[in-house]
Amino acid sequence: MTTFGAGHFYISQSDKGGLVFGGDIDGYNSYAQRGNMPVVEDVVEGGMALMPRIGRVRLLRQWGGLMDMSMDGSPIIDRTPVDQLYLNAGWCYGG
């Protein structure tokens, strides 16, 4: 995975060989699970800042969804009431 923090952009290769891009979160807080064109454009601009030839490829599909993240971007790691079971969530862009 390659990340570009200044542009809120990441790229990784899928198990089928394709490239998966991602970027910043939508500025409007909602539970809508769909993408929007301004976010897609920002992701493409971030990719082109790192690899200008990405501008020549075709977009196969795009999607949007919820991201599990805390308000300050820090992960939540803690014990649960169940013995030997821990909570490990909220890793933001880190998966």
C-alpha cells in the first residue's frame, strides 16, 4: 500500500491485480453508503499527484461506505467482559 498524506490518498493492489484507490472522507456526516463526484475527483487528483499517468486509466467502479473511526482518529483497543476477548477498532484509514 502506498499513501500520500498531504492528499489524503492511498492505493493498493487487489488480489486480482487491479488497483484500489481511496481518499478523504466526505465532509458531510451521514450514514449514506454511496460515493459522490467531488470525493471521486479528489481521490483522482491525489493519485495523479503521485502518478500522473493514472489520469489515463478508466474508472471501473466507485463506492462509498462507512468508516470506523474515532473522533480524534485514534484506535480503540480495550478488554471486553468476555475472557480473552479484546476490542480493536477505529483504525481509520489503517484498516
